[in-house]
Amino acid sequence: MLYAIISTDTDNSLDKRKSARPAHLARLQELQDQGRLILAGPHPAVDCDDPGDAGFTGSLVVAEFADLEEAKQWADADPYLEAGVYAKVTVKPFKKVLPQ
């Protein structure tokens, strides 16, 4: 089943994000290599692709996991969480309707 992992950043998280980004992306690449990643990316703090110093307010990952517990365990091991980038992480079941 698919799960949405919705993360909210702490204030002034940009430097922490930059530091932990390679490890964060490596984990996402593993999901992609396994064919389980649907989409992943950050929420810019301002309305543009490159928010510069404004940074980001959080992230969204939609991926396939065996169950909710596995999705939560994966999210709990995110390098961004360990680095103090994320203030809150919510994991929910997700049903993809479109596109088919």
C-alpha cells in the first residue's frame, strides 16, 4: 500500500537540511531503485522552485510500504529527523486515484 510521509521543518532548518541532504537522498534513491517511490520533494518556503535563503517548510514522500508500521519506521530513521530538520512527521495511508 502507499503511504504519505508529511514532514514539517523546524524554524531556520536550511543549514541542517544542506548538511543531511546526501544521506536523505540516498535513502530515497534506495526506495526508487526498489520501484517503491512514487514522488518526493520539499515544500519551498516561498512560491518558487529555488527559494534561496528562505529555505523550505517541510517535505512530502509518497512511497509503497508493507504496512503503516513499516512506513513509520522508515520515516523515523530519516537523516533529516536525526539532524533536527523536521519538527513533526505524519505518516498516513494514501490511495492514488489519478493519474492511472
